[in-house]
Amino acid sequence: MMIAVNTEMLIDVWQRLLADPRKSWVLFEHGTCVVLTAPEGELAEQATTLLKEFGPVHAGSPAGDFGVIDLKDAQGWVVTGHHNDVLTHVGPDEPQDQSEIAVGLFGRSKRHRDGTELHVVHVEDKRGSAGSA
């Protein structure tokens, strides 16, 4: 049986990590977050378009690259990819092997699932809360 994704926990983690009141973001089912630096229109649709292009993994291309950030303000890691605004959270209990390469590969596989399934679970719309620029 597959471990259920804890959406509330993921929302809490991303709210702490992305505390900037001007950052709108969209969370996908497996923990991938798309930060919208220029939010416009329907945020879920904008994020889905971005993740559809930059989520799926293509071996031997920049889409296969990743970086791993060990979190200080939350448990686990953030795995980066070939787009700066597409980030995937990997929980401390997810990969059995917690080496950087194993965490990165695990996060990359989660990003791939989110980039192909495209199931939005949360939208954080900060456009109205930051005041006018």
C-alpha cells in the first residue's frame, strides 16, 4: 500500500518556507510547489502550464538535473530542478537512504509524477495581501 500524501503537512511546510507575503504559489499532490513570480489570471492554470513543461524528467537533458537543499526551518529537503520556481519537498521519512543523491532522485521522481499527473491540491494567492507595489 502506498503512503498517503499529507496535504496539510505539505501546505504547512511551504507556508513556512515561502513566508514572503508577495509570493503566490501552487502546490501539487506529490509535494511539488510552483512559485509564481508574476502571478496573473487563474493561478492553478498558470502553475499547471509551468509544471507541465518543467516537471517531467527527461534523462540526459536539463530536466534530469537536480539540486538538494537541506532545510533549516522545516524537516526534510527541497529538491530543485531546471526551473528556479519549481521546487519539490521530500520529507525526512520518505527516502530510506538519506544521502544527497538518493534524496535528489526521490524528489525528482516526485516532480515527474506531479508534472505528468498535474493534480493541484492548494493555491496560495498573495496578490491582494501585499498591497500595491
